[in-house]
Amino acid sequence: MANIGVIGSKGAMGEALRRVIEASGHDYAGGVDKGDDVGDLADVSDVLVDFSAPAALQANLHAAIGAGVPIVIGTTGLEPGHHEAIDHAARAVPVLQTGNTSLGVTLLAHLVQEAAARLGPDWDIEIVEMHHRRKVDAPSGTAILLGEAAAEGRGIDLATNRESGRDGQTGARERGAIGFAALRGGTVAGEHSVILAGEQERITLSHSAENREIFARGAIKAADWLKGREPGRYTMEQVLGL
């Protein structure tokens, strides 16, 4: 069992994390939000779980390093500079960062990578996601995670083979491109579909999130798994043994 501290405790995910921590038999070390001292929380935690905001990431990593505790990062909307900071922190403490902590999505990404590798560039890949009206980043972190899985399967770089935000006279689709479409509305917790479209046939791999607690359960499983590991950067795939 672990003392788990939550960063971003006043948000919907923070509340779900507290419920799951208490239901799973772990101890809730406390929570912090914007303006609170994350260092104090890190000092009394065995592991931190961060679902706050990209702007807070540097301070959260600094607190984890200062206390010598692992940190699970589920914050989305991260830029390349954030990943550089994560890589730096992972030299000192165990860090697990993911665009989605759902165990189902983790397996979906594995299947997408396999499908992309075996079917090849003649099959067009489109990733469609939908979330609630309050989500501020697009495409979602999960959509990007799935795109990265597809790109890895094909042995290409997502950044240079990505199409999104199509509108107007866009021209024909580029061969081998990975497309993204983002929908927003209502209270949707998360819907993701990866469409692989070939000649006269189509495969769709999908995941539906019915409640935020699926992300909380995955995050707490990851936190428990991360506790006691050597410094380094880890993934949800490793948590599932994939």
C-alpha cells in the first residue's frame, strides 16, 4: 500500500482519484491545486499523481525530485519543452507520463501499433476523438498517443506525417499520412476511434470511456507499480507488461 498525493485535487479527475485511492486500500496523502505548495505534499507522499496543467509541470517535477518520490503524469497538452523537463527529471526519480491512464486505451494503442505495422502505408489511418465541451486542448492526448503508436508501427515520425484541421480546398490525402479529427460537445468523457481504411475494406478500433474513474483506476495502478522503481522514464505499456 502507498501514500498517494494528488496534484490537481480540486478538478474532476482529482476527485475521482481520491475516491479510487480510498476504495483501493491505499492512503490519500493529500491534494494540492493552483497556488498550493506541492513540495509539502511531496514530502509526505510515497508517490505523486499529477492531473493539473502544463504550466505547473516544472514545479511539480521539481517537488518530486526534491522529495525523491516517483510521479505519474496524466496532464495533457504537453509541448516538446515539457517532455525535455520530464526526461531531465527521470534521471533522478521514476517518472511515468502518458496521454491516457486507461488500461483499455493502453491495450488499444498496442493493437493500433500492431495493425499499422502489418497493414502498411496503403491503408489510410484516421483518428477521430470526441470529448466534453470544457476540454481545452485538441487533438486529445489520447489521440496523439494513438497516432504515435500508429507511427511507431510504421517506423515513421508522427510530426512529419500528421494531417489535422482539414477545411476548404485541402487537396488529396497524402499517402501514409495519419489524420486527426476532434469533436467537442456535451459531457462525453472520451471517445476514440482509429480507422484503417484500405481498398474496399475498413477496420475500426475503438474505445469508449463512460466515467473518469477508469482513468483514475489506471493512474493508481500505475502509481502502485512505479513505487520502488529505479529512476527512469516509464510507460503504461510496462505497467501492463506489454
